[in-house]
Amino acid sequence: MTPARNERGAILLLVLLVVSILFVIIGQFATSMALDRALARNHLADTQARCDMRSAAALLKAAVREGGAESPLSFSLPSGRVTVTWTPEAGKFNINNLRTENVTRATDQLDRLFTLLEGKNLIQVLGLSGQIADFVLSSERPILSMGELKQIDGITDEVLQGLEKVLTVYSDGLVNHTIAPPEVLACLADGINNQKTIEEVKKKLEDPGARVPGNVAGIANRIRRDISGDSEAYRAEIRLTGGFTSRTLEVALRKEEDRYHIILFNELEANHERSVE
């Protein structure tokens, strides 16, 4: 009887071992399936969010093209609630002008701009004009986003917010004088040193036949190569907030040949992506 009991015991142990192995295999398979399902859901949610953000960018283009739409826009998409805010950029000084053949002229204009800003205490960090010029000229490519300036010592988020009121990288390089801040228009040439002169220069630019003092007419003629009332560019921030996502997208639009093109598509809180249409 002892050999038979030993044999039955061995068989029982073997069965238990096989069952244990099966449980381990089934557990690993179930865990793998659960992970794969979670990854698939996350991938689907990410893809949906990206599609929604591109849809929001397309709606931004339509709103800018039609005109009259007020910033911000707010609407719902499958991934969540979307808020789009944008500001015009064509009235600002484009620092990529430093990379053109007129680098000396652009450098002088940038120096004058910062002299005006510092004189009005609109900027607290001194010496930024030269640092920005060196940064732009040392880059192997044009600056694509104003956020790149944070690589310069002394330019924090707070300083950058101030610079973004007068500087840009998104325009076509010409200043739209109809919306330009006084400091930007004044930096384009010597002699624009007060609000009255600025208004007289604007009048002459809008109407070449307008009667203005001779010095004002001379200033207007000197800066005509730098300005365009038809120049349009916009920087936008698209925020997507849903149950399982919170994402922010930086978009820049520029008008070229009566069409708006997306020149920057940069997700700020996830993967960085740039595309040109």
C-alpha cells in the first residue's frame, strides 16, 4: 500500500504544480491584456486630443480669416473644453530681421527700441538688446518661438511677457504701423521722439498726400520699407481641458498671399511638435 500512496502523492504534487503554472500563466496573460487595453485607451485618448487640438487650430484660422471674432473663443470637442486666445503680432519688431542682409539697420532699430523701453522703465533688465542680437545671429536657423529667448541669461517668464508686447518672431518682418505700439514705430527711425510726431508719421503713411512738416515726411519716407498696413500675424494659445487631459498648445499664424498659414504648432505641456502648412 505504501508504494501506491507515494505514487498518488507524487501525482497530486504534479497536478498542483501544473495548476500553479497555469494560474501564473493566466495571471500574466490577464495582466498583459489589462496593460495592453490601458495603453490602447491612452493612445486613443491622445490621438483624439491631438485631432481636437488640430481642429481648434483650424477654427482659429477660420475666426481670424473671417474677422470680427472676439478672443477668447470657447467650445466643446470630444476630448473636453477648448479655449482659444490670440493676439496680433504684426505690429511688433521681428528679431529675425537681424538675420537679413539689412542686419546693421535692424540692429540699430533694436537698440533704439530697448533704449526707449528702458527710458520708460518698461523693462527692468539692462543690456538685453545686445544679448538678444548675439543669440539670434549665433543661431543656425531663424528663431521659431519667443520662448527660445529664455535661453538668454536674465530672461525669465516675467521678463519674456514684457518683451512679447513689442517683439515677435511670427510676422513677415514688416511692421503693421496701424497697430504698432508707439515704441516699435519710434524705433524704426531717428527723430520719432513724441506722440505728436508718431501721429503725424502715421497720417503721412496712410495718406502720402497729407500735409505734414518736412521732417515728418522725411521720416515716413525712410521707414516705408519697414512697414505694411496689410501685414497680419497672430500668436494663439489653445487650452484643452477634459476629464483625463489638460494640454496647452502654442500656435502661430501668418498671412501670406491672402492665405493664413500655421507656422508654429508647439505643444507646451507634452511632446513638442512643429508643423508648417
